[in-house]
Amino acid sequence: MNPYDKAHELARELKRSNEVLNMISAKEAIKADPAASRMMDDFDSKQQAVYALYQTGEPPLPGQLEELRSLMEIMRQNSVLANFLQADARVGQLISDIQRIIADAIAETRWEQE
């Protein structure tokens, strides 16, 4: 068995999973709704700015995290955006579960001082 072949097989299966297909459908619904699309673009831009700060080791500017939380609450009131956020969370959970399964499989090989 070649782990790279299995990784590619997993990637193909993920693309066909209900979780990913639902997220793709939810993304298309956002694209079809100009107001939802603008709101998502705005949120994504602000989220990326905060992420970039974290990457450089700097804290977010005052109010940035609160603004993101506020935007998220507003987005949850829009059914198109709420559907996408739920689908995105399910895909995130799927990926997290897969990472945990892989990490558990190789945990014994890690060097850890006792």
C-alpha cells in the first residue's frame, strides 16, 4: 500500500462526500444572492486580516474580533449564509476527525520524553 495513493483516494472520496457536496451547493447559493455574496466577501476579508496578524505574531487590533463575532451573528440571520456556515462547520468537523484518526495511528511513533 502506498500512502500517497490512499491520500489521493481519500481526496476523491471527500469530493463526493455529502458534507463537501452540501458545502459546494451552499456556496453556489451564496454566489446567486448578491447581498449574501457581498456579506460573505466582507466577512472573509476581515477574517483574513485577523488571520494575517496572528501569522505575524501580532494580536488583532481592538475591536476586530468583536466585529467578526457581530458579523457572524448577522450572517446567521440570513438563511443562505447560515446554510453555508453549517455546511462549512460539518466539513471542518470531518477534516478534524480524519486528522485525529491519522494522528492516532502514528502516535506511538512520535518521540516523547517520559
